[in-house]
Amino acid sequence: MKAEERWQARFRASRMTLPSWARQAPNRAVYRSNGTGKWEVYAWDRVTGATRQVTDQPKGTAYAAIDPTGQWIYWFADTDGDEYGGWWRQPFTGGPDEPIAPGLPPGQPGGIALSTTGVAAISLAGEGTFRIHLVRPGQPAETLYEHTEAAWVAAMSLDGSLIAINHGEYGDFRHPALRVVRENGHVVGELHDGPAKGVVGLSFAPIVGDRRLLALHERRRRQEPLVWDPVTGEQREIWLRDAGDLDAEWYDDGRGLLILRDDRARSYLHRYDLRGGGLTPIETPHGVIDEATPRPGGHVEYSWSSASRPPVVRSSNGQVVVNPIGPPAPPSVPVEDIDVEGEGGRIHALVSKPEFGAAPYPTVFLLHGGPTAHDRDAFSPTVAAWVDAGFAVVRANYRGSTGYGSAWRDALHGDVGHIELADVAAVRQWVVDHGIADPGKTVLAGTAWGGYLTLLGLGTQPDLWACGIAAVPIACHQTSYEDEAESLRAYHRALLGGSPEEQPERYAASSPITYVDQVKSPLLILAGENDTRCPLRQIEKYVTKLEEHGRHHEVYTYDAIRGSLVVSERIAQTALQLDFARKHVGAP
């Protein structure tokens, strides 16, 4: 198979998310798959093995859930991939679609929580306000919560009597507080750990009448689990000796927790016994676990991959749970870990090298989005495509990345954008000094926040990069703030210390458009026409400035927010980026 055929086959290969099952009907499950060429929702009867496609939206479906009784499947329907719309549902066995709150105006989704009684709590944001609504079948929706700062529904107890809400009322969306209320809005309890220490709700115990809420706190400068009774106020912190950020989920009997530990770009599973406090490791292959869930009987199902091996849904009992329809994706190359000393501490990065050619290689620095995310030893068709094209791929988990503790994640305050790029420059120097990267053939590229850093890097580090590729980037923080979705405005305020009116100098200092006159290298920009995260108008302003200064650039637009849910669009964008890089730096 030729290189181009191989990387396209990876995008086309059917993939699926970890099936999510109904608490009181564990043989009924839903998952998302791209088997039709775009990501849609499927129902799976685990007794008969029957599956059926539930949704069919033009740009795919990103959010779905199944109610605890297994009677209904819920999903979010938007318009042309713009992440603006409303929640719908359909019977698990099939039937007509119906909006669950037809009287509500459309909005941006912020989560859904479901109970055994048919009551749903949904989050919608729009026009400067975040609202959480209670929806009862056949009745008008009731507003449970409303505020101008970001908020979302985190969980609902199985009997529907308690609803957990995360909110940024105290001024910091990045470090939210956690509140539990009753159906009438009466506050039962609240956890707020103060500045720079968020508390995030996960789920109530999976037993009717059990008030315990599982959450994540940051009291020891990393995410760790906490079990909280909001009525009595009793708290139990779960501490692990091992390094890394933690996530957790209940076992179905409520007596144990599944702990997912993420450390240095790899994942590990543990069972924590809430009765005796014992911790038991669960054996899994070396790589990354995107999701994991305990099943009745005590075994655990998880979605696993590594940089060299495509995703598969496995079980801790040693079996493959389910395989996507169609041929598997071709494998790729493993990653190598490097550690580089930077201004703010040691930077962990991943390097993928092509299987042919000799070092130093033309090298692309793929910058992750977020910035509250991180690159891992997981399978990536995009990384594999660059490697097949003869490029080395470097991915740096710069300051601002998750997975390395709260201090590393929160280090961006005061100099947003420039801090991350200082780390990227240090990693670039390391791979050049060690003969991996050809210094005259280094490409800066990324999507969303990574696209933003690409634009900023070409303007503030113009001598380091041979060309740049920025997908759905932030080009001007102020203009982006004016047009973006409500949750992104809240994030901007938390990250930059206020609105553009309150912090004009910070918004300008961190904006790529401020440095557009210093750009020297060819630039490719990809933008979604319906994008509410990185709106088109601010990109158009940046492109106009490029034209005024006579800078070489190309622009590609498409009619969705990201295009990532449609396989053919991802292939087209990847081919465009590879061709652009080959044209300007060459490749074997």
C-alpha cells in the first residue's frame, strides 16, 4: 500500500467510542461511530448483538446519552455543525424523534443529566446567559439555574431528587465551584476551594436513594477524586501515591471506584475499595485509555490505543468487547519520549520518526488544542499521515497542558501564548541539536489553540519556522471574544483576567494580529464558516493584514465548526496541509 493510500485508509477505517450503558438495563448501550463516513450515534443490544444507527445529521453528531432505564437515547442536534441547537430523543428500540424541550430557544450545549423518573436536566447557553433547565415529559421546561458566568449540569441522582451544577460564579471558569440543588432549586450544599482550586462534579452513586457525589478536586495541586455527601457535608478524599492526574467512575454496586490515572502521556487503571481503602492495579497494555467503565460483575471495559496501534475496545477479562465494522486501520510508528529543560521547568514531548530517509528530517511541530489538553501515546491518523509523508512529528506538552499537575496547567497567567511558545522553541532547539530536525525545514502547525499558537509563533519567532499551518485559529482575541460562544467568552475572561474592555493590553499582547507585520514564512489557514469557537470574522481581519503587508498565504474554508466529524473533510484538509508543507520545505 502506498503512503497516501495508507494514511487515507487510517481516516476511513471505522472507529467507535466506548459504549455507554444504561444503569438499570446494562445490556442496552449507545456509542458513536464513523462507519458511515461521519460520526453518528448507534444503539447496541448486547443480548442479541443487534445494532442500529440512531442519528443522521449532515455534519455528524457529537453528544449522546442513554437514560438509566435504557428506554431512551438522547442527542444534541445542531445546525450545519455549528454546535448551536437543542436536545432530542428517540426510543431505544426505534421510533420517531422528538425534541425534549420544544419551547426552549436553541443554545450551546453544556451537558445533560438523566434520571430513572424521566426527568432530565439540560444546559444551554446563549445571549450572555448560562441556563440549566429541568425537563419533565409532557410538561414545559423549568429554569433551575441562570447566571451570566459559565455553568453546566454535572450530574443527577438516579431518583432525580438532587442535581449537581458546576459554575464560575466566583469569577474563574477554569476553576469552578460545585453546587448541589433540589428540583425546586433549593441549595443543598456547595464545595468551593478558593482561587486556582477547582471542584468538578462527575456522577452520583449508581444506587437509588444514594446521595454520594463523586467529584474531582485540586487541593494537592493535581486532580484527585473526592466522595461527598452534600446533605451531611461528609467528604472522603482518595489519594494515590503514584504521579499523574486522576479521573474516576463508580463501580455499579457503589462500593468501589475505578481510577483512571494519566501520567507522562500514558494511562493506568486502578480499583479503589471504598470499604477498606485498598488499591488494586488493573493490567492494561502500554498506551492510552480514552475512556473506561466498570461493568456488572466487576470487569472493566476501556477504549485503548497507542501511537503504533489503532483503537480497540477491550475488557479487563482479556477479551475484545466489540470491533468496528470494516477493515482495521493500518498501524503506524511508535513514539519516543524526550525531556527538555525550559524556562518554567522540564518539558515532556513526543517524537515520531518516519520509517524511511535519514536524519535530520523535515519536521512538523503539531501543537495541541486546549490549551487544557495534552498530547499522548495514542493513535492519531494525522500524526501517521505526516510520518508517511517523510516528516518527523514533534508534539510538546508545553506549559498550560493538562496531565502534569495544576501548577503546570495554570502557568499561563500574565503572558498567554508567549509562555507556550517559549517551551516549543526550547523543544525545537533540542531536536535540532540532537540531529533529529533539519533547522531549515521545521513546520509549525496546529488546530484551535494550536492554530492560535501557530499564528503567534510565525509573528514572534519568524526565524524559526519555514512555514505555518493554522487550522481554526484565534487570530485576534478581542474580535474572537465579540463573536464566539458564551462558554468561550467565559474561558477568555478566566484566562486573561477579564473582558477585552477590562484587560485591553493583555488581549493585544497575546493576539497574533499584533505581530502580523513580522511574519516572514508562508502560511496556510483553514477556517470553518460556521465556527462559534474560532469565529471567521477575526480570521478575515488577520488575512486582510497579511495582504496589506504582502505576506504569502493561502486560505481554505469549509461549512462547519471543525469538519472533524466528517471523514472526507478530514482527508481533504490533511491532503491540503501535506501538499502545502511539501511545497515549502520539501520531503522525501
